[in-house]
Amino acid sequence: MKTTQLISFHEKLRAKLVEFAGYKMPLEYTGVNDEHLTVRKKVGVFDVSHMGEFWVSGEGALDFLQKITTNDVSRLVPGKAQYSCMPNGLGGIVDDLIVYHYEDKKYLLVVNAANIEKDWKWINRHNTFNAVIENASDKMSMVAVQGPEAKNVVQKLTKINLAAVKSFSFETGKVAGVDHVIISATGYTGAGGVELYCYNDGAEALWAAIFEAGADKGIKPIGLAARDTLRLEMGYCLYGNDIDDTTSPLEAGLGWITKFTEHKNFIDKEFLERQKEQGVQRKLVGIEMIERGIPRHHYSILNQQDKVIGQVTSGTMSPSMNKGIGMGYVKTTYAAPGTEIYIGIRNKKVKAAVVTFPIYKD
Amino acid sequence: MKIPANLKYTKDHEWIRVDGEEALIGITDYAQGELGDIVFIEIETEGEDLEKGEVFGTIEAVKTVSDLFMPVTGKVIEINPELEDAPDLVNKDPFGKGWLIKINIVDAGELDDLLDADSYNKLLES
């Protein structure tokens, strides 16, 4: 099993460690509810170094990325990032990712840890554009600092004016004495903050400095369990649960990152354009329990007449709302917000409602 | 990790505190630690006669759902009323305020099949 550069910190903090995507990762430190609320109210730090990083550069880089991703990379100026996904040629999704325009003709793709190998094979197979590609996943570390105080904490460690780094923008520079850190105003929590990318040899210094700088704000380490509850409250998709090789971006509500502009050709463009015209048969929706219960992955979604109309793809007890929430696919006729649905939980049907994203409305 | 000496234990990490013909049942400190924050407990078997090993309810942590098993045959006579609003009592005080159910024991002989604190401790260490 692989470890990240920060494993000794997790062990010292007595984290509960689990295997995730081939890495030994912290699941929780002080407890998922405490960690979750720390991020919502103050600031928390995640080691997400298991995420994959691919560099794509050269003359063919833009055309290549236009071909393999759904979002419009031509609109991405250096210093900006965009959420996107890679269609799989069969109407499904290879992976979702963030594309950074690092500098002229050079891009960084950040992909899911569980998909690094699969994505690497996929992009190699489709690189008929002579783009220079490098899998830097094992060389790079990633630390997410999230929460309302996150930017204030990181600001103490850098001269870069973080207030000027707007959502889905980034700057590169020195943080806590570590050179070439990418400071990206992105995250998977909906709580605001930054994600920091650096080469492995800087990760420990960066981690230690962030905790020192955040001590007076009650900064805490946050594990993967709270990462999941935080993203679920926002309705952000998790690959392998809410999206996968069998779900289309349009079914998943990712039409906003699927750009059918004339100058952009991409894998599955025709298929997805037709799907958009005809309308999708099922849609990914937010679920909020009305009666007591917790929706879970693979639970059935039923209508009033007990007919199965869909399936839960993710679910949890929301620490912010203290009720069961989830996401799942339902037949399009049941996808309107406010629709009463039922979740099949252990031979019972428990009342819930379709809700808009984010599920947790701050 | 606490393992009170006056209780009996099961391999499923439950404890039973016998008081005459009645007994309280809960999960162990080890079990609550493994589950993490407990967020929902569903027990709807009050008044039912259940066999040893039968499921009397479920306990849900943030990420997992686990069945709860009867350590011995008995009738469920009470469910801890505080758990509906405060399931985290099981995390905070697993052997005390976090008890799950009270039962009437049918066959006290079944208690001999359960683990004592030493044997349970050995199970955890193995």
C-alpha cells in the first residue's frame, strides 16, 4: 500500500487509517462530525496527496484537451481552472477532473486517485496530438485548506494576495518557504478556501506551517470521512458513486460543463448532443429525508405506489442539518424539486423529498 | 480501552449486564470506536421475543450500518429512550448511558456461553 509524504503526521495525530485507492489514508482524527463542523465554521486541513496530477503541454495540448474533456478549454486563460469530465466513448464518464491552465501551452489535470491508472491509459490512447504528457502523481502532494478562515490562515504564509485569487483561479509562488506552490481557490467542501499543490519534498514543511499559522483559529486535520459528508451536503459528485462509466454527464447534471460549441469537438459530442435534444431518461437529484432514516448507496428509491423509480448513489447523516441526505438517480418525471419520494431502507419505505443543490443551504 | 469486569461479552462486540431475570445490552467501547460517530439507532422490537443471535435493531455510523444481535434469547422490554435524540451517548458512555435495550432473560444457562472480560480482551488482542 502506498503512503503519502505526510503519513508520519497522521500517525502522530492518531488518525484512523484506512486503505483508499491503494493509499493508506486518514479516515478521521477527532471524529467525523467534529471535523465536518470545524470546516463549516472555522478551518480544516486535508491531506489529499493521493489525487492524481498529469501535466499536458506542447503545441497539441489545447486541441488534445478539447478532444478528451467536455468543458471548453479554449476559454481557459492562464491562471484559471475549470471543472470538467472525460466522456468514455460510450456515453459514460471516464473520470471527472479539474483542468488548470498553468502557463501558455501547459496544463495540469487533477484526477481521482482511484482512476489514475485508468485515466493515464485513456489519455495516452487518445493523444494523437503529440501533446507532451507526464504523470506526476507520485511526485506531487496536495493539501486542501478549507473553511471560512482558510484564506486568512494561508495568507500568513505567503506574500501572494489571496483575496485577489477568485474562485477557480490560482497563483504559483512561495508558501511557508516552499517554492512553486500552486495556490488554487478550489475545493470539495463548499466552505471556501484553497487547495495547495507542491512537490513532495515541500509537503511536510507546508503542512506543519499551516497548523502553526492556524493554531489561533482552532485549525484541525480533517479525514476522508468528513470530506465525503462535506461534498455530499453540497451535492458534488463522487466518481464511483454518483458518476461512472455508465452515467452520462447530462444525466448527472453536468450539462453546465458540457459545451457543444462549434469550434470544439470532443469524444461523445454527437451522442450527448442527441441526448440533450431528446432529454434524459433519468436525472441525478438531491435527496433530503422527511421521516427519520439515512439513505445509503444502492438503496432503492420508490414512488407512492412502491414502484422502484431509481437508486441512491450516495448518502449520509448530514452533520450540518442533522438529518439524512443523499443523491441518487430517479426517472426524469420524478426529478422536480419538491417531489415526494421514498427510500427503501431495510424493508420499509421512508419518506423523503427531491431537493435542489446544494442540499445544505448555508 | 475499557472492558468492565462485571459484564459478559459476545464476539460481535456486545455486552450484557445481568440483573436477576433482566439484563441490559449495549455495544462495547471497542465497537463504538471502530464505528466512529454514531448517528442513528433503529430498534423497533420492543415487546418481541427474540432468539439468541437474532437481529434486534441496527446502528448507523456516518459511513456504515451494522446489525445488533441478541446475546441470549429473551423478550425486549425497554429501549433506551434517550438514544433517539442523542445516539452519540453510545460513543460517549458505551457501558453506561449508551445502553441499547433491556430484556427479560429466558434461559440463564445461555449466559455461560458468553465471554468474560478476560476472554473478550484476548479476542481483541488476537
